[in-house]
Amino acid sequence: MKTKLALLIAFALVALASSVRADEITSKPSIFVCGDSTSKNSGKGKSGEPVAGWGTPIAEFFDSAKVTIKNVGHAGKSSRTYYDGDWPNVLPQIHSGDYVLLVFGINDGATPPGLGDETVMQKGVPVHTYGWYMSKMAADAREKGAHVYLLTVTTRNIWSNPKVKYRDATPLDPLPADYDPKLDKIERGTGGGKFTQWTKDLGRKLQLPVFDLTNFCADKYETMGRETVNHLYSDHNHTYVPGAEIVASSIVSGLKAFKNSPFIAMLSEKGQSLPVADAKYVADNSAWAGTN
């Protein structure tokens, strides 16, 4: 009898300990990275070196004891195809207190433009606008108690110069004698910058914080110079590992810049050491910043 009682007590203690551990696990928030191949990528680039999206190295800037990074990006996806194909599997994983980073636009050339609720028939199927898909994912996540942050589209390795014609970042002809590298300018967002602006407009409309990743990286890249930046990319979209790390660090700098940023307390020493982005790159878009 005493043996049975002792066993029952032991089982109860084990069950209690397991329950406590489960509570501890579920109490740690997650940061969901929702994007395309610029956030999640694998394989080898044209140089033979591995490529990566920023959603992989960004984990190094956070303390794994305080937060979990869930990179649920998917190469080749637009806001529409991600919402239709990936979002039904991602949304159930999101819980109250989690964080969602949304960034699309690289592959949205076929997505109807703008932020409106109108639809366009494509191959006999009604298709919504870029803004509609982004709004729907943001609303879904917020309804579950998650905090949504919008990032403007990642900067592509596409350059221009009044004296030179480039294919992405490579001159098509020998550089002229009067070539001035200071005149090299990088593209600032797909669609002539429209997707960057739509994301900013959407943030104001929905009162969601926005980090202007497009122009933050563009300014950084123009300071670094075209030739240096070109070595970070396999093509005009996809970064090698060092390039992915630069984009990831840029995003962390941006996340630190929000008023009452909840991300600061979750950072690793590496993340804490990064500078805070200038205020011109962030828009809190809420009377209660940090509580969206």
C-alpha cells in the first residue's frame, strides 16, 4: 500500500513538473518571419557559396531563452500566394503575445495594385489587391492577440548611373573615364517604389508600426558602394550569408527604434550591440506604441 502511494505521489510530481515546463515553454513568445525567398532561402548561389534569407541569421540577434524565432517564409511567394497557400498553416501556430513580421512585394508583380477592396478576375478567379492580402494577414494575427509589424520590401541589387548601363550591378560595357561611383544609385523598392509606399500607407490605415527596410538598406548600400554590395548578392534578389546577416542586422536596428520597443528586452548581446535606426525610418502609427 505504501509502495503504491509513493508511486502515485511520484507520478503526480512528475506530471506537475511537466505541466510547469509546458507553461514555461508556452509563455515564451515567438517572432514569426512571414516573407519570400529574401527571408528564407537555401542552396548555392552563382559563385557556389550558400545563399540565405535574413530570417535565418536574425535568430543570432535574439536571446533564445526569451523568444523563439519561427522563420515561416517561403521562396517565390507573393502576398496573394502566401495568403492562399501558407497562411492557413501559419495562422494556427500564432498565439497571443507573439510577434509577426510581414514583408512582401518582391513577387507581387501580378497581384492587383493598391490597398483597395476591389477584385480582378485572373484565369476565372477573383483576385484581391496587395493591400487586401496584407491587411487580412495582419487582421488575422491581431485577432489572435499577436503584435504585427510591417517591413517595407527588401532592397534589390539593381543599380543605375547616368554614365553607365548595368545589368543588376554589373556594367554592360567598360566603365567610362568620367565614371563617378558616387552617382551609383540603387533601386528603392519594387514597382518603382510603389510597394514600399503602399506598405507605409497600410501601416497608417491599420495603425500598425512600419519599418522602412527599403530605404534603410538602400542608404546603407549606397554608402558601402555598388561593388561591395554586389559581392553580397547572388543575383538581384538573393543574398549570400553575409548579405543576409546585413539585412537581418538592419531589421533588428529598425525594431529597436520603435517607441517602447518590446524587442529590446529579447535581444542577445549581439543584438544589443547594434545601433538603433534613425527615427526617420520608423513609423509607430499608434497612440500606444508597442501595444498594437
